[in-house]
Amino acid sequence: MKKVIYIEDNAANQRLVTQVFKRLPEIELLNADEPVSGLELVALHNPDLILLDINLPGMDGFEVFKRLKADEKTSNTPVIAISANAMQEDIDKALAMGFEDYIVKPINISALLQVLENML
Ligand SMILES: [Mg+2]
């Protein structure tokens, strides 16, 4: 069974993505609502894919991303940004850093499903 971890502090987005994953019974989704518990969850479960909000409390998604890339256990794990920052500059910055893909909020469900299909 594939595992995906979603680090997101917004409950509505977490619920939406959880609903989407109910259509994908072959993938287990684990949610974290802040960066520290998210990184712990990643260390514990070694997921196949990480969905990462950028605007998070305490540590932003870019910092979380840097920590994931600095750890040899997670340096190759694909990370997809999910962010309300929709400016091309933000998207280009994330892709240049090495994010696998960038999903803009409000989350388009078919776009998310397409990305998951490509990745998993
Ligand atoms: Mg957020």
C-alpha cells in the first residue's frame, strides 16, 4: 500500500484532500496539521509522496522542504506544494527548489487526482 502524508494547517483543505483519497483505496493518507508533527510522521512512515502546504505555523513549507531534502531517508521522496500563493514567481521558486509539482488553492480535485496518478 502506498503512503502519502499531507502537512496542512487548514482543516477545510485537509477534509477536502481526505475526501479525494477515499476514491483511492490503494493509497493510505496520513494528515499532520503542523510542521513538527508532519516531519515526525514522515520519519515514522517513510511515505511515497508528501503533500506540503507552504503557509504553515512556526516553520514554512520551504523550511520543511529543506529539512526533508537534507535527510538522506527523505531526500528522494517527491514533495508536491499545495499553496494559495498562485503567482508564477512563487510557483517557479518552488519548482526551482525541487518540488515535484505545485498545486494552487482552491484545490482543483481533478488536477490533484492527475498529479497523484502521475506520481504513484
Ligand atoms: Mg496553511
